[in-house]
Amino acid sequence: KTIQDERYRASALNALADKLPPELLSEALAAAKAIQDEKYRAIALITLADKELSVLPEALAAAKAIQDEKYRAIALTTLANKELSVLAEALAAAKAIQDERYRASALTALANKLPPELLLEALAAARSIESESSRAHALSALADKLPQILPEALAAARSIESESSRAHALSALADKLPQILPEALAAARSIESESSRAHALSALADKLPQILPEALAAVRAIDNVYRTNALSALAEKLTPEFLPEALVAAKTIQYERYRSIALNALASNLSQMSNVKLFPLWQDTLHELSLRTRPNLLGDIEALFPVIFALGGQAAMAEIARAIVDVARWWK
């Protein structure tokens, strides 16, 4: 409540919302109402409405009052999960968004919630989007409820000039039209940007496991930040035989924060390996990471805690903690 920056105050209230007992909810509600910025006030009230339905009318009023059309649509769409009567208003807010990219995102978010009487209205709004990429994504989302528009969604995806956007649109449609997977894969492979190609191949790896080696090779070919994002997206799809190669790709990321994120993304899968295969990997990894600075090493160890626990359980965790304390005392 004492945080001056309203954005961070709203974030703190959001984080607390699920944990507050009933007697503190009214105090949190008062703090949310006191936020002057309409966007952050609405976000805080919507989060509290999850815990206390009596807050819903107030959250709805705050959402409707948001001047920024994009955030108003997002707020109303979020509230539609709790109050179906808001759907028509949420759709109207989505249709009013001038920026086609955000309009398509709002329509996509609403697609699965809309009743039949509103679907045709949403479809008309999607068809009116001039941007090929945004129109394709909105039509693809609506095709779950209106299968008859799949040919139209596919035509929109195929007409996208940007190779990266076309590959992603085709990949999204491949869930509904498996026969276009070869076309989606060809589109992904033709992307010149290493980062975009890696992301597109990673997205297709769920549907085409045989391209995992290609997707991982594409990820390894890109630089630090982008490699982190692509590796995180690919991590859950990797089978045990590809984890050592993925671990090498993560370890060689130069920037500490991004390396830790990538290692953490792989840690859960690594911890599922047999100890016989995991232990040599851990030995090599620990040696390489220990050659970096102490803050870097500590961040990487934290990211790999699931691996440490898998190998040695609570005893290993305790030993690591004691070692960290000892080194900190020796080298102040």
C-alpha cells in the first residue's frame, strides 16, 4: 500500500490477492480503488474480483471507464470469464480498437467465450481486418467455433507476405488442418531470420517430432537473448537424447540472466533423466559454470536446483547451501 509507483502497487496487490484472508480483502479493495491510473486500477480490481465476487460490479465499472481502447478490451475480456453478461460489451470494445494487431488479439481472446449469437459479429470484425497476418490469426481462433471458415482462414494465412508471420499462421492452423503441416514446415524452413526460423520450427516440433534435431540446431545457431527465448519454447518438447545438446546451447549463453532462464527451462526435463546419464552431465556443467564469477555461478546453481535435488535429494541441497555459506565467509 505504501508503494508510490502505481504500476508496482497494482502488481503487489495482484500477487497478494489469492493469499489474503477475507478480513483483509476490504483493505486491499480500498488500496485498489485509490490507484489513480485507470488501467492499473482496473487490473487490481479484476484480480480481486477473482477472490471476492462482490467486487465484480466495481471492477466492471473500472474496466468500462478505461479510456485506452486496447486496455479496456483486455479488461472486459478478462471479466467475461466471470460474468458472461459482459461478453457483448467486451466484443464491442474489441471491435472499437483501431490498431488491427490489438483488435485481432482481443477477438482471438474472446473467440472461445462467445455464444453463437455473437460469433457472426466477431467473424465480421475479423474479416474487416486489412492486415493479412492479423486477419489470419483472428480467423484461425474463430475457426474453433466456426469450422466452416477454415478455408478462408487458410487462404488468409497463405496470402501473408511476411515469411515469419505466414509460417506462424500456418503452424497455428495445422492443429485444425493436419494436411497443411508440410506446407507449414516449408514456410518455416524458408525464413531467413535465424531467430524467427528457430521459433517457427519449435512451434511445429509438437506436431512433427522428427524435426526436433533441426529445430535444436536452429536454436543453437542464434545469439544469446533470442537463443534463450527459443530454447525455452523448445525445452518441454525435447526428448532425453536431445537434452545434452540443449544443455550445451544453454551453458554457452554469455549473459547471466538469460543463461539462467535457459538453464531453468531445461532443469525439469533434465531432472527426469536416469542418474547414470544425468550425473556426468552435471559434473561437466558444474565445472564449466564454476569458471565464471561467483554471482554467475550462484544464479546458475539456483536455476539447476531440480537437477541437484534429483541427484542427491535434501542432503545435496543442504551441502550446497553450506558450501555457499562457507565460501561467502572465506571470501568476503
